[in-house]
Amino acid sequence: MEYGKIEEVFFYSEALDEEMQLLIHLPHQYSPLYKYSVLIASDGKDYFQYGRIGRVVDELVNEGDISNMIVVGIPYKSVKERRRMYHPEGDRHDDYIRFLAHELVPYLDANYPTYQVGAGRGLIGDSLAATISLLTALKYPNCFGKVILQSPYVDESVMEKVEAVQDTSAFSIYHVIGEEETEVKTTQDGISDFLTPNRELNKLIKRKGFSYFYEEFKGNHTWKYWQQDVPRAIKESFRDI
């Protein structure tokens, strides 16, 4: 089969006051005559390199499992900057969310033939990138209709924001966590138990009544397991588009 291509775009963000690199995967035979759903990946370079997300999407479209899709990867510039933008207590966290909703989405809608509705847009992330994806969807539920969480970092502030949601019909959640994620090495917080807070989050999301998929996989906090999950995550989330 034929595969799509990745375009590198540099986009100046007012919210972040810096130029952001975007990796935009356009499918084979991309045409402005067709409409495309959009999947936005924080940890964007990792999703293309380790998650093979471009190839996965091409194969899912080719097999008829999902309709046409553009994937937008946002690479982080450094581990320090990643934490500042993605962590709930990061000092650039609010600015990054504003960049996604108020700048990136309008840019994509203006430059690509997107559906321009929440149901046609999704956010995907692993670990802290999953956390920021969830928090962005919680803040802008009409903008992002699907969120894919692979082993998110969960703390009290995340739980409180999920608890505060009034309308749980705005977006769907796909959520996986590894059974071995009880001692995860983090850059700043030492060894952390990811599994227990994720199980608490699972109970809360179910109780709130979101459209929801949850599974615990046999594995740990690494791309070896997230990569295997990417095809199902996208198929599960975008099959109705």
C-alpha cells in the first residue's frame, strides 16, 4: 500500500510567545476536496518515531476502519519544557492549553479541509502528554470530541477537574494503563505509582458517565506497550466519523 507524508511546519504561538514545530501527517492521495478528522498528539515526535502513528493511520484508513485523518504531532523542545507545559502544576500549562484550543485548531481549520466540529477532533498523549490532553478536553469539551490517554499522570488536581464536569456527553475517553506501572521513574518526582491513581480515575470517569473505554494491559510505562495499543486506540475512538 501507499503511505502518506509528513510535513514540517513552524507556527508562531502568541500564547506561548515562541515558534512551535508541527509535524503534520497527510495521508496518501490527500486532497482538499475531501474532509478529514484531526488527531493532535502532544509528545508528537515520539508518536511518529516510537508510536509509528502515521503508518498506523494510513493502514487503518486503507482497511476502512476509520475515515480520512490528518495527524498533527507537537514535539517538545526539552524534558524541562515538556514538564512546564504538560504537568498540571507546570507554569506554562495554561498557555499550552490555550495554544491548542485558540491557535492550533483555528490554524488547522483555516489551512486544511477539516470537519470543524468537536466530533472530528481528538487529542492523544502518553504519560504527562496524556494528562495535558485530558485537561485540554475538560476545559474545551466542544472543541475536542475524543481524548486518548495512554498511562496518564494523575494527581488530585486532575481528579478534581474530572469531578467538576457537568456535561459528560461532550467527548469520549479512551484510557489504558499497565499492570506493572507501580514503580515508574519520573524526571522530577522520583519513583511514582501510576497504576493506583489511574484505577481511581477509572472509577471516577465511570461514575461520571462519560462514553468510555478502559483497559489494563500487561506491561509497563514504555513505548513497547503504547505502540502496540495505538491502532486499537485510534480505531476505537474514530470509528464513528
